[in-house]
Amino acid sequence: MKTSTTPTRDAPQGFWLLRPGSLSLLVSRRGVWAGLLLALMTALVGVGNLSFGTPSLTPDQVLAALAGAGDPFNVFMLHELRLPRLTAGILSGAALGVGGCLLQTLARNRLATPGIIGIDDGATAFAVASIVAVPTSLAPPMLALVGAATAAALAFGLGGGGSRGYRFIVVGIAVGALFGALTNFMLARTDIDSANLAYPWTVGSLNARAPSTVVVLAACLVICLPIAKALGRQLQLLRFSDAVAIGLGTHVRHTRLAILVVTVFLTATAVAVAGPVGLVSLVAPEVARHLTGHRGVPIINSALAGALLMTAADWVGRTAFAPVEIPVGVITAIVGGPYLLWILLREPRMTGR
Amino acid sequence: MSKRRGRQLLHRTAIAGAGLAGVLMFASMLLGAGNLTPLESLHALLGQGSEDHRFIVFELRWPRTILAILVGVALGAAGTIMQAATRNPLAEPGLLGVSAGASFAVVLAIYYGADTAGVHFGIAILGALVGCFLVLLTTQMRGAGNDPVRLVLAGAAFSSILMSITTLILLHDQRTADEIRFWVIGALGGRPVSNLQWAVPGLLAGLAMVGATVAALAAMSLGEKVAMGLGHKPVFTRILAMTGVAVLVGTATAAAGPIAFAGLIVPYFARRLVGPDVRRALPIAMLIGPCVLLLADILSRLAVRPYELPIGIVTACIGAPVLIAVVRSHRLPRL
């Protein structure tokens, strides 16, 4: 970073220095502006999501219905159908974005996202199991958590702790393929009704999600986001080599483990709501990093970008081919897949090799 | 290993492989998901037993056994040659998106109204050809090309894009949805018998093309310069080999849908048995291929009786550990 030319004693260029009480905080100006921009766009897309559809409403009708006034049908539609769906989209997108950002930084590889290394598939397989194969009293989010943890442990255990570049990711792909086969196996075994019940889990869709899973996701976000933000400082040091990070006073193993646990929690609860919409966790941190100028680890901005992507994709899926609704996972795969290819083939050298 | 010992090993492995294939073929005729005991199947096989039993054995199990053998030969040979031509131990038609390209081409053709088996085969081969040349182009790129693992990732991304577009088509056009769904899931059962008459010439043509390149590929494993010094043409060889692979994969996909991981498992075992030389690995792979497919097919019939599993699930369960083993081996072997 360039040293500032103006003799400002209190803050480096591009930062604000906040001194609440005895604390001193450096706040990146660009990060704040990016966050505001993302939040504003998410709000706009959110309003769009609420108003467009069949039937479409004008923004003032939306506001009136949100407040509980106006046509009772509109009030019902907003409160019972569109608002829960929007909430689910925002929360799951935020969780996936943060999970992707954490894991990418941890593995020092942009491709190491929960969707690619099989954590999504693990969560999906176990959630489907809870519906079709093993009728347990455990709710899908709990089993999704078990599945995500299993997949993450397998990928990290077999892949050498994430420090071996692409091999770790291909091990993750193989783990994902195994869990995908398991999911298909269970879907093939059951009767058609259970299979239909479990189908949304396999494509990634925000349609008619159970409200209880959204509550679990919201609780998880409330707990995990501050932890992630607090870990961000150490995470920033982990971007250097292990030796440097240890020298600067990071407990590398503990930090890794904590980050992995947070990632698993966020991803599992998000998958329990939206199904495997993996590519959001690839693209959202990328957008956030681009907007914040590759400075630091953009946790909050990744969450906002994830929410924006998810709601926008859901909007497109809902309206593009109306009355047929396209699952949000299909939209993100069509947009995110070429982007993934571009990352892979374009850059001759990647970080972390 | 000396030349004589190598040849002995090859012969012994070939005999064992052929024996195993025969046993599995027999088992494939006897075992199944229906309520027909193996003994009843044996009676039916000998021409006795009731009309129904004979129908099950000869009209249902016999074609799919033959199909498993043809597809196994095609995928085993295609995987071996693809790995030799790209010098990449992870190259596999399913993983690199060639099978996905073939089945997607067929889906598009069905969407636009094609409905005869011959057209399907031609179009699948065309789609596989496009996929193969994309792979070949990628391997020539600096950076991405000499990293075996990155190629697999690119293939996964490519397949997922094609899969999503297929889902879009499925959602958009309910009329052809059933027919399309049939193509994007790999399965050996329930394929029309008329497939066989197209699969055999496709297989033979692909094998002829691939066979013509084997000597040159073996020389190229010593390095391009050496191969050129020995009078081979690396670029031409690579293009011919990949065209042959495309014909094989297209034929296999048109006959049975995309079956992932078969092209990875088979060459892996073939190389373990007879060493990395493609001239020895290819015939062994052509024997192991049918064994793997027959075994996977039998398992897919027995796992969830009275239903059947798609065979791709079984091959994924065998193939994913193999993939992990290959990637985990301390140094990726350069082919």
C-alpha cells in the first residue's frame, strides 16, 4: 500500500479512523461505499421482487400492503408468499456468500467454495435422507449440518488440509460426486411422493420453503456473522504463508478450525433453506473483493453481494419464462458456470499454488 | 520389465480379464430385479421354463448385456486413449464434459424434433467431437493445459452449464421432457434394440481410428521430440486419436446415455495390471471395460430390488474413490 503523502497522523489514506471510547478502528472508505452500494441494490431488487410477479403491484401498493393496508388479497400475497421468499433468498444468499469468502481465503484458492468441494452435496444428501430414507424426528437443517460437516471433513482429510492447491479441490469434487450418487440412490429407492417432496433439495429453489428452516438460518447468521467478522483479521494474515502468519502471532490451526466450523454451519443452514445453489458462494466474494479493491477479507460485503445475487437470480427465474418458474439454482449455474470457466482458463497463475 | 515377461504378463492378464468378462456376462443373464430366481433364469436360458421367463432372459437381459459389453469396450478404449493423447491421468470423457456434450447435443436435437436412432447417433458423435476439441484446445493453452487437475475442474464447470440448460429445456417443453430425461441419465436397461445396429459400426469405426494411433501415442509418451525423430506426427496423431475418442464416446452416449467415471476406472486398473505402455494398456482396458460395466449393471439391478438404479450411481461410487486415489498419489504420474 502506498504511504500517504499528506501528513495525516491519525489515518492512512483511504481509511477512516474511528475512536469510540478507548478503541481505535480503521474503516476502509471504499469498503463502506461498496457496502452501501450493495445494500441499496439489494433493497431495490428486493422491492422489485415484492412487486413483480403475477399479479404485479405498483411500489406504493407494495408499501401499503406491507403496512397491512389496502387490498386484503395483496396483503395476504405479500405477507404469506413473497415476503418469506424474499427473506429466505436474502438470508441464504448472505450465508452462502460469507461461507464462500471464508473458505476461499482459508484454502488460498478462489475455487475452493463450499459448492465445489462437495459441502453442498453432503448437506443435500443428508437432508434428502431425512425426508425419504430414514424418517427421523430430526429436522432437515440438523441433518444437513451433519452432512456438511462430514463432507467438509472428508474433503479436508483426504485432500491434505487445503494446502495442496488443486488436488484438494478435485478430492472435493470426488466427495461431491459420491454424495450426489447417494442422493440419487435415495431418490431412486423411494416412492414418487417422497421423491417429489425431496426434489427441490436437489436443484436449489426458493419456492415454498419451510418457515422453521428460515428461522434456524437467521439464528445461525446472527451468531456466525460476528464471529466471521472477528476472525477476519486473522484470516487476512492467513493469506500469507503459514510461516508469516505464525510469525505475526496467529494460531494457525485454531483459526483454520474455527473458520471451517463457521463455514460448515453457514453453508448447511443455507442449503437447508435453498438447496445447493453453490455458485453464489463462488461469485459473491469475487464481486465483493472487486468492489472493495482487494483489500482485506470482505466478510460483510460478501454477505450483501450474496443476498443481491440470490434475490436477483430468483427474480429472473420467477419472471423470465413465466408462468414456468425456473429454480434459482439453474439461473446461478448458467450465469456462474461460464464465469468459473473464465477464472480457470484465463489466469495462468493463481494464488496459493 | 523385459519384452518377453511383458508379453507373458499381457497374455495372462488378458486371459484372466476375458474369463472374468465371461463369468459376469453369465451372471448378468441370471441375476435381475424381477421375481425370477437364478435357477429359473438358467432353465429359461437353456430353452425351458415358461414363456414369460424366456422373454425376460432373452428380450430384456440379453440386449442389455450386449449393450454393457459394447459400451464398456468403447468407454474403456476412449478413456485410455484420451489419457495418453492429453498425457493426463485424470482425462476421462465423463469428467471432461465430452459425454455431457454428446448427450446435450441429442437433447437439443430432440427439442428441435429429431426422432430416429440414426440421427441420434450422428448428433451424439458430433457433440462429442465438439467436446473433444474443446478439451484439446484447453490442453494446448499455457498454464491450464499442463495442469491435469485444472482440466477436470473446467470439465465440471462445462458439464454443469450444459446440465442447467438441459433443465431449462425440460422445464420449457413438457412435451419432449420424458424423452429427454431418458437421454440425460445413463442407463443400460430399456434402450431400444435398434440401438445395437448403430452401436456396432460406431464402435468399430472408433476402434479403427484409435488403433491406428497407438504406436504413435506410445512414442509420444517418450516426448514429442523423440516421437518426431521416430517419424511420427504428434499434432496429426493427437487430432486423429481425439476424433476416434469422440466417435467412441458419442456412440456409447447415444446407446446408453452418459456414464461417468467408467473411462477413469478402467484405464487406472489396466495401467496397474500391465504398466503404463498404451500398446499394452489398450487391449486390457477393452477387456476390463465390459467387466466394470457388467458388474455395475448387475449391482444397479440388485441394490434396490424390485426397482433399478441408474448405472451412473454405481460407477460414481466406484469411480470417486479411484479419482481420490489418483489425485492423492504423491506425484501425479505424467503419461
